[in-house]
Amino acid sequence: MTDLPRVKVAFDLPQEPGRPSSGREHLWATPLPDSEDVRLDNIPFFVDGVALGDVFSVRVGEDGYLYAAEKVAWSGACTIRLVVLDDGPLAGDVTRALDLLAPLFVEGEAAEQYRMLALTVPPEADLAAVKNLLIDGVVDGWWEYEEACVGDAWRAAE
């Protein structure tokens, strides 16, 4: 089996305060064999409703870039955006925040200049434990977070 090259796929972002001014987020993806679809290889920072491993159909734009057209399959992973507070116990240290979440099988990508993490919570993780740690972190002043892509199991977890 040969490795397929990765491609960048653009996702249009709504123009809102707190969103990048480019209006677009580019994510790496791997084309699926015998298909026009791609599987996402990284965690989105800004686009909502998208998770690591999701499968999307794509279209080629007039500018030659690939654009996400439609979600074909959800990976089951949740995407959480987290901002580590500068004035909290973690002093804005995104690595320390990731270290706290890692035992729960949560992985992430950092935009350190914003003290921001894009987190992926795999479907096999203890969702209640992850959710409780996130809530405790807010209460203790470590971070703020928002749910960018979650499913029913996440919503039901307590």
C-alpha cells in the first residue's frame, strides 16, 4: 500500500468577533482511496462542527484550493477549544494544560501566542472525567473552554 499525499482543505468561517480575519481555516487531510472524499488529519482551531478524523467531500474552488463541501461521516471525536488564562494557576502555559488532560487520552494542538488549545477527545475516552476536569479548570481559574464539535454522548456525560 502506498501512502497518499496529504492535502489542505479550506473551511469558510463566519465573520464574527474573535474569529480570524482571513475568514478561512485550512486543515490537513488525507484523500481516501477510490473516493473523492478526505479524512481530516488535524484538529480545527476555529471551524465549528468539525473533528479530527471526520470525512468530508471536497470541491475545487475557482482559486484552485480545495474546499470542504459536505461532512460525509463524523469520527465520533469531540473538539474542544480551550484558552489557558494568563492570570490563573497555569500562568498561560498550554503545555501544562495538555499535561493535565493527557491521562484522559485528550490530545491537542497549541496556538501558544493566543494561549489556545484545540483539543480532540476520542470517543473511547471517559467523557464524564474529561468534562469534569474542564469544568473544574474553569472554576479554579485555569482556563475557559467551548465545545466546538460534540455529540450526544458528550452532552449526556456527567
